[in-house]
Amino acid sequence: MTSYEKTLQEIYSLAFFIKGKKDLSFMNSVDQRLGNPSRAYPSVHVAGTNGKGTLCFQLHEALKGNNKVGLFTSPHITDYRERIQINGEYISKEALVEIYELIRAVSDGATLRYFDLTTLIALVYFAREGVDLAIFETGLGGRHDATNILKPLVSVITSIGYDHMQYLGETLEEIAGEKGGIIKENTPVVLGPGVEFKIIEQIAKEKQALIYHSDNLVKSVLELLPFKGDVDKGCAAFPPCRFERFDLDPPVIFDVAHNLDAFEHLFSKIEGPIVAIMGFSKADGLDDCVEFLKGRCVKVYIADVKHHRLIPPDELCRKYNLPKLTSFEEARGCNLPIVVCGSFYIMSQLRQDVQSLLQTPLDQDRQLVE
């Protein structure tokens, strides 16, 4: 086992959540011990129920032609290093191992969470590489998210919807309050369409943060940054598995829509009969999502993908009386366009299946999603 493989194994063994751990004191403390990398460069901080990863990718694409731009997003599709990039280049394996060991050394044996550690690696890497600017996507919510130790030039909330309610609250106003926790003192906040909540207005007023409502988030954010960017290039860019089309016959579309709002948006862009392949991690609103897919699609399959964060395929099949996909050829036999949707954690395996049909396999050096 290489040092990189050992490091990944250790990272993947970390808990995603630690009960009762809800403040940023640990993140701030480790950041300080590392020399405050969170303050080493300007940043943009993006939260939102849907669309935040896409916006981060688009801002990165818009800016990287004229600047050295860090990009931090999650989850990854195929390779852990996707999460931490500079101008489209993943963090090197060597740098990842070295920074991981450094963070472990300064953490004094404290229990690290998976996302805390990943965020710290990105913070240090971008500082070491001397980026002009870094774009950070929140992991979950905003107020208590590890990324919220940033002091950004601009904060962004793309959308508010029902998702992760066990952590963020049962109402949209409660969820908006958690997302609004990224708003900083005297720092402009850009709000996407429909993000109009009293709690966000109240937080912004208390923080003396100017609110910008926008139908074009790329354009609005770039206008607030002292960096040259290409709005059209940014708006035209989409990351993997965001309405990503593979030109098989019939065509296959991959999209990580995984809540009702996202499904409604996704299928509003598709006409005619269609087949869906889906998988889900444990989440609120799953019944509504499945009922929507059953009503919209000619046939719905459960992806036969096993991952510790996914609801087991057999459990979904039993609960919703749906068939498990035995092979991609089975779905293609319906002779209808196919949409692969739901959790990030089904995408890697199924994209590899499609790539093999196109005879353009993915980089074999990449690690399957964890």
C-alpha cells in the first residue's frame, strides 16, 4: 500500500458527523495553529440547497483564464482529489499526504471529522500554492459548516429547499437561517432566485451586509470581485453529473438531483417518455422523490451500487416495489432516453459502465467515491 492509499484509507475511516459537535472552535483553533491559511487569500463562500456546486464550478471556470483560482467542492464523483483543485488540476497525491500529516500533527490527537479534515487540507494547499482567489462550497448548511471559518469577499446563497432536515430544521425558514449563517460582517451576500426569507434579511441587517438579489449568480458575483472573469464562459460550464449527457443510442443523462425541488427542475428540461435509474443516501423527503419519479418515468430502476452512505438497493426495491438494475443493457432495452439520478454515490460506477460502452474508460488511477 502506498502512502497515498494509506492516507485515503485513514481519511475514509473518519466519521462524517460527531454527535454534539456543533461549533467552529476546533476548526478555528487548528487553522490558527497552521498559520491561518483561511486568511491567506481572498475567497468566495457558497451555500444553498441546490446549485451551489455548479455555481462554484462556473465561477472557477469564469476566473481561471486570468487568475490562479482554487476550487473546493463536495462530494466527489470518482476521485477524492476532485474536491481540491487549482485551475482544473487536482491536488497532487504527494501534497495531499504531506498536508494530511501536518494537520494530524497539529491536531493534538483530537478526533477529526471527514469534512473538517478535507476542508483544512484545501485551506493549507491553496495557501501554499499562492492562489489569487479560492471558491469554497459549504458541505452541509452553513452556520456550523467547517468552511464557515472563512472571511470571504462575497457570500452566496443559491437556493433554499427541503433537504437534510434532521440537521437543518423542519421549515424553510429554519433551513434559511442555517444557510444564512455564512453571512459575514460588512460582506455582500448574493441571493439566488426565490431566496427571500425574513431570517436572511435579519441576519444581513445585523451584520451590515448588503443583499444582492440575482437571476444570474455568476454575473453578480463577478461584478463584486476585483478579478477579471468571463461571464459567458462561466455560465456555459457545468461540472460532471449536472445534466451531463452521453450520446449513446438511446442517450443517457447523469444528474445528481436528489431532492424534490431538484427533480422538478431536472425533468422540466426533458420532454417525452424516459427511464430513470436511481439510488439514494438516507435523506428526508425520499417518499416524495420516488413518487415523483414513478409518475414521470415509464420505468424506474434501483441502481445496484453498494456504498456505506447509500440506502441498500434491496431495501429500496422492497420498500417501493421497484426492480433492481442488473445491467445497463437492461435499461437500454426500453429504447428510451435514460436519466441516472439521485445520490452522488451511485454516479462513479454507472458512469464507468457508460464510459465502457463508449469505449473511453475513466482514468484507472482514480479511486472510487467514498
